[in-house]
Amino acid sequence: MSEQSRKDYLSGAETHEVFNVSEPLENYNAYREDVFLQQLTQSMGANWAESELTSWGKKTGSAQWIQWGFLANANPPRFHSHDAYGRRLDWVEYHPAYHSLMTKALGHGLHSIPWNQPGDGAHVYRAALTYLQTQVEQGHGCPVTMTFSCVPTLRLQPDLAEQWLPRILSTHYDPTNCPVEEKRGATIGMAMTEKQGGSDLRANTTRARPLYAPGDGQPYQLVGHKFFMSAPMSDAFLMLAQAEAGLSCFLVPRWCPGGEKNGLIIQRLKDKMGNVSNASSEVELRGALGWLIGDEGRGVANILEMGALTRFDCMLASAAAMRQAVVQAVHHCSQRRAFGKTLVEQPLMQNVLADLIVESDAALVLAMRMARALDHSHNPDERALLRVGTAIGKYWNCKRAPGYAYEAMECLGGSGVMNDFMTARLYREAPINAIWEGSGNIQCLDVLRALERKPECVQALKSELARTQGLDQRLDRHIAKLFKLLEDQDGLVYGARTLVESMALALQGSLLLRYGDARVADAFLASRIAEPAGLYGNLPRGVPARALIERTLPMYG
């Protein structure tokens, strides 16, 4: 075959022309493109933060930050038990991209704003910042959340709070492996569960013995194990251990005063399906030094002061994951063509995308309403609503996220399951928030506990739902059925999920009527309340799907 003939024969092999594929979604303003988030921050008390949120949205939508998220997950933490000479290290090495995300988050006060700058809208503002940040990457959000949420528990022990809070609330991120006395900033982790107990915290066997005399604020030695200790490079951890009077809460630093390594021995890092950038570990406590927070025997109640806020952040992060998933889907479908049209022009795809948008708005409005309740928790009614609403939202938003992530992933077709795409990571990440900080059954039982022990929670829920009474008969009928369910005391535990899901839908429907787009509220009530439709893509006729899609990413409007 002549050279020319060979070239002619092979010319057809040059097929790698890239066309009809979407461009990466990057270098956009994640806040300015989120119309509903803007509306909620303004209507819920953080209208003064518009400029800061706009600036933050530009950063969180930038190619650099998005790349940090991919790099932090492609390069998981590495555990170094010993140095080259045999000395114990217990050191976890993170990729620089993880440290970049932590530096930005703590530097902007995502762990500290409501504590350093309390006031109307402080929690709403912090929630909006966190919502944007966790759309980039969720693993680093774990230590940020724990550092944020430890404050109410530490304040139960004023002497420890005075010593630790200045560094905890600092906006300086210092990942160096040295005693906290040598640092300007500190992060906090948590270690509650043990392998034999899991969520049954009272089954914990770790023991605590006073070093000198028992009592709040006194040093104790802890001996035992923890099956999950998140973010093991934190400077200290809130832990539960059995003291003489029962399960108690302790602050356990990674280094002892004076610079000696504490008796926290990392056994291994967890090999997780999601939350890959964040290290989680198993540890042994070999006489670890810790300080008692509050009274002996009050450990669960004291550490749940922290747990209430970590659960709020789980609810918020799940809403953020939904937003990022649907944004990726809309972005792709607005560029990809099939059967002569872009995917976003196809009627059935419009139904799916609009349905995902409805779900995303409902998740966000529930989370932001709880953020507003945090801002007004000095009000007994708001505090009662927060108590029950956080458990409801943590259950529902987190439960909805995995199926949601899959549906959005499917909109991208085969590319959606590839690790080069954000949707694959969102799918792996989705179950984490549902399982951590109390899984579904735990949240449902917590709702029942709140309703039984705190009658004001029932009244707060009724009052909140009454704000939209008479605006929509579909919702009114649903709420009437909901409170009939509460009358069946014998079947409450068995049917707790049915009850909590009904509460979640009632709250979301009511909040969308008050704060949401009227078209979204109508679609929600039609597809979730009047005639529940199951899987996504079953919105009834008449929903202005294309208009909802254009509202979700105005750049494509």
C-alpha cells in the first residue's frame, strides 16, 4: 500500500473532535445565580450581608475553589503512626487543597460568625455562607461544623470556655502538629460512639477517673476506645466516658499542657465511601487527660448542646448538595443536544429538572427557617420550634439527598457517574449526612421525645403551620391529618417515620407559601401533598417547568 493510500485509509480514524458536550461549570457567581437564596437571606434577616455574600459567591463558583474540592477528594488523608525512628506520631497528612479550603472557611468565620458577631441575621448569614461553601466540597465542612457547634457545650464550663474559646473563635487556621498553646487558632472534633453501642451512647464503656478530685472542670484520665473520632488532627475533642455518677462529657486535647502528647492513640483511618477528604479514625484512650464539662452523669445532655448544631449543619449541607446537583444537571442539559434539541427543551427532561428544583427549594427554605430560629432562640416559641424542627429537617433533608443525587446524576448520562464530574462525588457523599449525627430512626425518636417532654414544641409547630392556614386547601387538609396522627399514642413509635415525614412536608409546604416562588409552592403542594407522585419527573400538567429551570440558573434564561 502506498503512503498516500495508507493516509487515505487512516483518515477516517481521526474521530476525536469534541462537540455536543457541556463545558465545566466554573467561574460563575454561585450566590448571584441563586435567586431563592438571595430572597431568603433578605427576608430572614440578613439583608445587610448582600455585598459579602456576592463576594463569597464569586469565590465559591471559581475554577480554583472547585479544583481544590476535586484535589482534596482525589488525594485522601494519609495516616502516619510513627516517624522513621520509631517514635509515635499519630499524624494525619492532608493534601494542600484541603488546607486551602479550611483556610478560606475559618478565615471567613464559618465557624464563628454568630458567636463573634451576634445579632439579627447572624445565623442566617453564616448558613448562607456555609450553603455556598459546602457546594464546593463537603468533607472539610466536618471540622468546621464541629468547631462552630462546640461553643454552647464549652460555655457550660466557664473556666474551660475562657481558656479555649479565644483560639476556637479565631479566624486563623493552624494545621501544625503542636500544642494548642503555641497556636493562634484551634479546631475541635468529637468522639462519642463506640463499636458495641453506636447510637446507644449509654452503652459506652470508656471509663473516666478523676486525677485528683471529682467535679466539673477537674482533670480526669480516660481509658477505653472510640470507634469514630472525626477530624483526628483537631486540637481537642468533646468525648463521652463513664464517670462514677454516669456518662459524662469531657474536653480531651491532643496535647497535654506543657507539650507532652496526650494518650490518644489512633488505630486507623476509616475507609469511607464518601466524605473522603475528611479523616475519620478509630482511637484508643490510654489514660488520656480530659477535663469534665458540667456535672458527672450529664454527659449526653451536655454534648447534645453541640449535637443540635451539628444536626442543623447536616440538614443545611444536604440542601447545599441538592442545589449543586441540580445546578450541574441544568448546566449540562442546557448545552447537550439530543434528537434535534437541547435536553432542556425536551418536555420529559423539563419535568425531571423542574421537580428537582422544587425539592431543592423546599430543602433550603426549611434549613434557612431553622437558621432564623437560631437567631431568635432567646424567644421561647422560636426555641421550641428549633428543638423539633431541627430533628425533622435533619431527618427529611438528609434522607432525600441520596435519591436526589442519583436522579441529578442520571441527567448527565454516563458522564454523571464518572469521578471527573461533581455529580459522582455528590452521590457518594449523600448518605453521610443522613447517617452521621444520628441516623433516621434516631431523629424520628428524637421528634417523639421532644413532643412528649416539651408540650411547647407541639404548640410551636402548630403556630408555625397556622401562619398559612386558609391559603391552600391542600395544605390545610394535610395538616389536619397530621395532627390526627399525633392522637394515636399507641402507634406513634411504630409509625414515627410516617409522622415525621408528614411534619416535614407540612413545614416545607407552609414555608414555600410564605417565602417561596408561588409557582414552586403550587408544584410542591400538587406533587407532594395532594397527589404524592413518588420518583422525580412526575409533576402534573400546568407546572411552568421551563420558567422554573430558567429561574434556577438565570445565566441560561
